Amino acid sequence: MLELVVPSDINEGWDEIKGEFIYEELNKPKTIMLEHSLVSLSKWESLWKKRYFPVENHTIDEIVSYIQCMTITKNVEPEVYDRLIHHQDLINRITEYINDPMTATTFGKNQNDNSTRTENISSELIYFWMFDNGIPMECEKWHLNRLLTLIRVCNVKRGSGKKMSQSEIMRQYKSINEANRAKFRSKG
């Protein structure tokens, strides 16, 4: 979780009578809490109807929207986000937070499991990976990089680090369907 204090706007003016600059605080600083998680990713993808990854292709509106989806603080006025995007130090902190691995786990060269690469995945695929690995739903609120690392660890430990071919997938589905038909005594 990332806590940010978005500073107030200061209106600068000139007092003709006193011959000095005057500064007026237009609004109060606002503290917001952000969480880069599968929940925020899912919210963003449902709004924009496209995958979040790769990040490099996003407009400023999409980036602000993702920050809004990450926000767990209640009742944040839209003008807070307008102020936030004008503070490069806050944007840098958000970027560092999103990119932080949030884990001590590392992978060796022999464990190049690319099933959790972020170029071609959507939130639904990550949910599938969670369910497939028996990861509980409460982990959807973990930092996304930590969750992806856990999924990768599960794949490596289960020996499923290699991508299945289309025929292997079809055989697996056929086997599951046959087992379900037998279990539920159905024909279809």
C-alpha cells in the first residue's frame, strides 16, 4: 500500500497596495492510499475494455484512471487527481511502487517461466492462474507483482513452467469433461 499526500494548490497574486506577492491556499492537502493489485487492474480493464499491459501505450487519461482505480481512500474528489498529476515526485513514487517486486523471491536462469510475463495478460487470466494454483481470493488484494511472483513459484514448483501446446490443452479439457460427465452422470 502506498500513502501519498497530494499538496494543496497555491494561488499567487500581487497586492498593488502593499507592493508584494500574496499567496492563498486554494484547497487542503489530501492524503490518499493506493493499492496496485489485481482488484485495481480488474476495475481499470472493466472501464477501458482493454488489457492494462503493456503499460507504455497508455494515455494520460488512462494513467489517471488507473491511479483512481488503485485508490482505496473513500470519497476522493476528482480535483485531487488533477493536482496529483502536476507533481512529478508523486508520479515517480507511484511508478516506483508499481514496479517494486514486493518480495525477496528471485528466480535463477533455469527457472525462466514466462507464463507470468505481463505483455499479453489480462485480469481474467491472472484470476485463472490463481484458481488453477489454489491461491485464495484474498490474494487479489496483494501487490500485483507479489501475486505474479507467487503464481510463478507455484508453476515452477509444480513443474508447469513450460507452456502447454494446443493439443495438450485439448487433451486436458477432454479429460476434465469426461470426468465431469462421469461424476454428474450426464451425456453432454
